[in-house]
Amino acid sequence: MLLFISGRHYVGGDYITYLNLFNEAKVNVLGGLSKLQGLNYIIQFVHTLNLNYFFFNFLCALVFLAGIFKFLKISNERLFVFILLIPTMIYVVGMGYTRQSVSIGFLCFAIYYWSENMNIKKYIFFILSVFIHISSITFIFLLFFKSYEKIRFTKLSLLTILTTSLLFLFYYLYFNNFDNLSSAIGLDYKIVNNSPLKYLKFLAHIVPCIVFLIFMKIFNKDKKIYPLYFFFLVTTIAVIILMLVFKELAEQSSYVDVIADRLLLPFLLIEALIFVRLYSLINLEYKFLFKLLILFYFGLILFVWLEFADNSFAWQPYRSIFLEW
């Protein structure tokens, strides 16, 4: 899997973009690196060793997959979770969004250490994740809860108001407008298109929310990481609602859609976990068929994305650098 991701050759939506930035950083350190924020240190390390772009992708994929496999320790059905992550998280994100994949890798470590109530480690990896890609800032809400902790309405309300206020203050002081935020997320050098089916990807996030709401009492039995499920529900709904609101207020509404999509990409981890936990917790006579249905659903998401996404052509056909030599 590591060689599959890092060995891709002109595959992925940002391959050429990061290749240009990687080469620019070698010639013009300040100019090239300023566009990549926390990823600068990986590039500097690769250039110091006088290695090429393949090794840059290799290190990024290593952090990403190491985080994924750490995250899998949360579940007792690790292989099933991993298989569900292949179509969306690994194929699309791992091979298409280099900087965010590294951020998600660090975020996976933070989520695992959160589940084990290792406070210092979870804060360290959360900060690393945000330092690489700002989209992980949404998970700051989870840090206020502990594993096994019951969700109390009073604390939830206060923290919602507090974190929302802090995030808006952070946005106002650090970004001040959508152009700066888009630049930080990495959209300033991308062409944002408006696909007629672009809202299907948000529907894919809503489906696991509905599943969680229907079977909330069953998920409540999984007390260790129940706050993670609840956080996923609240944040997903909040991001989608805010996206619809800002689309009415912002002039560059296409950026709002893409920003919301980037904010929700890490939640693909939790969505896979929700379906696997549902499979483990409910009693069905034909559980194997239910597992096949879940596999079909995640495969369908990838199929629809490959068929209708504006930039899906960049992921196909897959080409390996090992076959180009």
C-alpha cells in the first residue's frame, strides 16, 4: 500500500501542483515553501538528503498510512474498517491530497491517543495535524471530551458556543476573508468547478449521520468512543448548514463548497467506523449479506465520484513510477 501511494506517477489531483512546488522550493526556498506551511519541513528534509519527488511522496504516504493503522486499533474489526477506507480515504485522499493526507495521518494518532486518554500525546499530534493542514482544527471540539465520557447537554452547549466563537475569532484574526482561507487550505492555485452532482458527496456524509441517529441507543453501548460518534454527527451537520449559509453570503460560493468538503474529509474515518460498529453490534440472521451491502455502498461512493467528479480524471488510469523506469 505504501508503494502503491508513493509510487504513483502523475496520478492524483495535486500531483503536478506539488511537483512544481517541490521543485520551486529547491530553487527558491522562501517562495516555494511559503505555500506549503507545515509540509515545508518534510520538503526541506528531502532536499537536504538530495532525494527526489518520489521520496517526498514516500514520506508523506508513510505518515498517512502509519496514522491509518494506528487509528485501526480503535476497532476490533480492523480489516473490515481498512477495506472500507480503501475506496475513499486511501485511494482518493491518500493519492490526491498530499498535504491533507499527512495532516490526517497525524490526526489519526491524535484520535487514537484520545481514545486511550493519553492527553499529552493527543495534543501533540493534534497540533501537528493542524500545523500541516488547517482543516483539522474542527477536531478541537473533541479534545474537550474524554474517552468513555457521557455527553451532557450543559457542557455540550457551552463548549459549542465557546469553540464556535474561538473558531470564528481565529478566522477573523488569521484569515479575515475566504481568499486567505482558501489559500491556507490550498485552493488558491486550483480551478474550482461547479459540478451539477457536487452535492452527492455531502449526501454521502449525511447517510452515516442518519444511521447513527436511527441506531443511537445501540451505538451508546460502545461507550469508549461514543463521544467520537457524537462529535462526528454534530460537526458534520454544522459544517453542511454553515456551507449553505455562507453560500448565500459569499461571492465566491464555489470556494465554500470545496472548503466544506475539505473540512469533512477526515470524517471518512469515522464514517467507516460507524458502519463497522453497526455490523458488530446489531443482531441479524444474514450478517454476511449486510457486510456485502456496506462494501457495496462504499464502492458505490467511489464509482459515482470517478464517474461524475470534475477532476476524477487525474486519478485514472493508475500509473506507477516503477513501470516508468
